[in-house]
Amino acid sequence: MRVVREHDVQRFLGLVGPHLRERPAENNLVLGLLGDLARAGGIPGRQTKPGNVDPVLLAVEGAHGIEGIALQTPPRALVVSRMPNDATEALVEFVLSAEVSIPGISGPDATAERFASRWEARTGRACVLRMRQTIHELMGVHPPAPVAGALREATADDDTTLGHWLQGFERETRIDPIGDHLDFVRGKRAARQLFLWGNDPPLSLAAWQGRTEQGVRVSYVYTPPAERKKGYASAVVAALSQRLLDEGNPRCFLFTNADNATSNKIYRSLGYEPVSDFRLFDFLRA
């Protein structure tokens, strides 16, 4: 096994794209990130803020070609694809020898667990499971029970509200910090990726991102506490998913917290089917 580090996103995507597309749902995060980076010229700072460093692009090659890939957009966790144990161990050794600074690992359950275990043994740093996730895939929407309201695109008038909602979303889901929430909202809205259920006031939020030829990911689903259990989350996710399919995307993807039985039940009732289990580990400092 050998690990190859690439610095050109387009070249890297050409190298690993066929391997990743064999599992489009499981690899939707990596494919989406690589697509976004390629469109932005390969530099995260061009789509977020100046000063961001270049992504870390790694491919693990074996006797029969690509065995796995890893991608980091610093300072976030390293995201990995499914790979055999010997490829995972080779990846750990390379990351350590190259002194790549990673705060954690995210990937298919067996690979992430193997990486975390090997990392802990080699560094003496404890690895803590932050979240168990499930990737879902949808190719046809099952409409939910109707509720008052309609899907609409977010406008500048919604910015302050959505900034507060994303603070709540960040706290509840334990995702990596978004940063400046208002700036984030404005960027997503400029890309026409934020959608709401309800007019004045808005009742629920859903967004899309990571569009590739294989599909698009639905994300940032949030309903303020006072409006929960009224069907608004189901309505906004179903309507946005249908819109995305109608626009020609072959499928929609969605990550859920595997331990949240309520949200998993809701998404499955809309037609989202579980595909793969993910694990997100944090590496504690020595």
C-alpha cells in the first residue's frame, strides 16, 4: 500500500472519482466537497473566507488500484471513504509522518473505528465518539400529511432569523462550528441553497449542498422548538427534495443522527432509505 498526496483538486477528482462513484450515496459528502472545491478553483478560501488553507487530498493505492481516499478541509476532521484495514493503517502512518494536523476522523463505521483505534495506539491520544450517523438516499418522495404553508426560497429579510436558527442547529446537532452564522446564511442564500416552509413567520428550514452528477445532499433541517411536532419539518424536507428531483438530480442524500429515532422515522416515512452507517470521532489533545 502507498499513500499519494495530491495538490490539484481537478487531477485528484479524476484519479479517485471513478472509485467514489461506485458508492454514490456513501461517498456523497466527499464527492460533494470535491465538486465544490473544483468549482472554486481548489481553494476553500474562495468559497468561504480569505486565509483558509488548501485541502488535504490523499489516495491510498494498492495492487489493484485505488483502495480508499481521504479529504480534509482544515481545520475540520479528516473524511475518509470505506477501505480495507491495511489501507487504513497505511493512511494513519502517512498522516502521522506527514504531520497533517487533524482533530478527528469521519467515515464509514468500520473504517473510522479502525482509524481511530490505530491513531489512539500510535499517538497515545484518546479518541472519543462524537456521533453515530446514518446516510439516507431518496429517489422518490412519499408526500407527508398536508400542513398549512408552502415552500419558498429564503430572502434577505430572513437572514437574522436564520442566523439564530443555525446557532440552535449547531448546538443541538453537535456539528463543527459554522463560524459567523449571519455570514454563512448570506453565502448560502446567495447560492440559492436555503429554503423555508411558511411565509411570515417562517416555520422550518432546509438547505441543499454538494450537488454532483450522482445527486445532491439535503442538510441544515431545523424547526424552532415552538413549532415542532406540527409537521413542518416533514413538509419542508419533502417539498425541497421533490424540487431537487424535479430539477434533474437523480437522487437526494441526507445524514441523520443514528441515535435520534424520531428524525430517522420521519425521513424514512418521506422515502429516505438508510444506506450506510458513519462514525465521527474527536481526537483529544495529548
